[in-house]
Amino acid sequence: QVQLVESGGGLVQPGGSLRLSCAASGTILSANAMGWYRQAPGKQRELVATATSNGRTNYGDSVKGRFTISRDNAKNTVYLQMNNLKPEDTAVYYCNGEISDFRTKLQYNYWGQGTPVTVSS
């Protein structure tokens, strides 16, 4: 079984920074892609950033130049450094991973429970 656990969310003022972490654990064979999505109240879930195991990254247009995704493959952990935060960044941030379980040899799209980020003065 594989699970994802996020941490690092909280309340921050506009212009501030936060760093989110997501640790994958369990019977992991490989994690070819991991990333972050977010959902604000009354809105659709949207892409924030994704990263492959070899370092290729992709960002949503609204966060380019402000957020940076990174991975520690040895720890099966993905990070999201968020700088120059804006009120419109307020959302629940969810970790996502395309992860293969070594017991079943099957790949699934796993989701964490989410960590809330509130940007307000």
C-alpha cells in the first residue's frame, strides 16, 4: 500500500513564502511523476506543478516565476517552494503521485489528504 502525506501549509501574509512537503511511503517500486494541485472554494482543481523522476518540471501559468517544485528521489519526497504569495493562491494544496507498488507491479494515481494555504493580511 502507498500513501502520500502533505505538510507545511498555514497562514501567510501577501508577499510571504511557504514550503510544502509531500512524503510518499509504503511498498513503492517507482514514482515516475509527482506534483501539486490546488482547489480553492467554489473552483475547479487546477495544476500547480509536476516533476518527473529525472527532473523535468511543468508549472501552471498562474504560478510560473513564483513557485518551484523539487524532488528528493531517495526519500520519495516532493517539495513546493512558494514565494511572493498572493491572496488568489489561497486553496487546499494536494499532493499527487503516479506510483508503482512493488507488490502488485501496478501503477496508480495517488492523492494526499491536502494541506490548506491561506494568504491574507
